[in-house]
Amino acid sequence: AQSVSQHNHHVILSEAASLELGCNYSYGGTVNLFWYVQYPGQHLQLLLKYFSGDPLVKGIKGFEAEFIKSKFSFNLRKPSVQWSDTAEYFCAVNAMGSGGGGNKLTFGTGTQLKVEL
Amino acid sequence: GAGVSQSPRYKVAKRGQDVALRCDPISGHVSLFWYQQALGQGPEFLTYFQNEAQLDKSGLPSDRFFAERPEGSVSTLKIQRTQQEDSAVYLCASSFDRRRGYTFGSGTRLTVV
């Protein structure tokens, strides 16, 4: 079964600092990869997704992520964070193939980001 | 509506009580998922429907948990004889196809006392 690891559980940054949140997954086959964000009191929202093609994916609000197959990683980046980026960020994988579990998403435990003014 | 609607938003149940949580997916979305999110954790898969067929229920933690989607639209997650460890946020998500992503509802926060 696939699993997802998010190494940073809590991150505190000052506004304008650069952000990189780590995400690694364990599954040897083809994967679809996602980053979701959950702002305080709101539902999970899709930031970006990777299915195939260019491994550098751009999402909403200036976020991007890079799929590095050899490292089983899909790290989230933003060059300059804003106070409004304070939220919890979840990496998720959908594993394809017979051993992949079908359409379901497997989530990491999340990273709580706090951006200070 | 434009999004996935879940009700109730909050539910307090006494231990041993049965509860029913409702999910109204986006119209036309074939796939529907239920997830359980404990405090400080990521969502954990419970079960998956494609139209009215429950194709995967491998994540249901016990036989006290039951889900249905009889007409391929609205779904209900039922928990019988609730226990304290059932306290969590229950999330519903729907999807037209996986390439378009999954849309989540706001969840139902269940507290068992």
C-alpha cells in the first residue's frame, strides 16, 4: 500500500520568505500527485496536481511543485509567502495500477504553516 | 449547488448512539469518497462509490460503519453504537474523473461524549 510522508509538521516564516514543504511517497508504480490547502475554518482546496508531462507544476496563488520521480518526491514551493498563506497543507497521492488502490487519495499528515507579519 | 454539501456541520453524540452523516456531491460527479480526519492528522480513506456501487470499503474501521449511495447521488455514512474513538471530522469528496481532481466538502465534526 502507498504512503505519504510530510517531514515538516509545523513551519513558521516571516512574510516574503521563501517556502519549501517536503513530500515523499512510497509506491513503485505510476502516481498522480496533489497538494491541498486548508485555510482556518474552511474545506480542503486543491492547490495543484501532477498527472504527467512537465514535472514542474504551477498552481494557484503562486505555488508550484516539482515531481522528482527518482526521489519519490513532490515538494511544494513558493518564492515569497504572504500572511494569507497561513494554513495547513496536505500532500496526497493517487496510485495507479492493480496494486494502487484505485481512485482513492492517500494523504500525508499535513504541515501547519504560520506566516508572521 | 456549486460545491459538495455535508450535513450536519457539527454532531455531538452520546457513546452508544447511532449517527447518520449526509453528503450531497456535485451534480454529475460519478465518484464519491468518505474520509475520516482525526485531530492533527491527514484525512484517512474510508470508502468509495462509483455511482451507486460501493467499489472499495477497505478503510471502514469496523462493522459499525456503513455507507450507502442508493441512487448514485446523495450518500449517507452511518455509524452505529458510536465510541469515543469515532470522534473526528468526516469528509466527503466527489469527482467527475480523477484528472479533474476531487472536490471536498466542509466536513461533519463528530464528537462522541
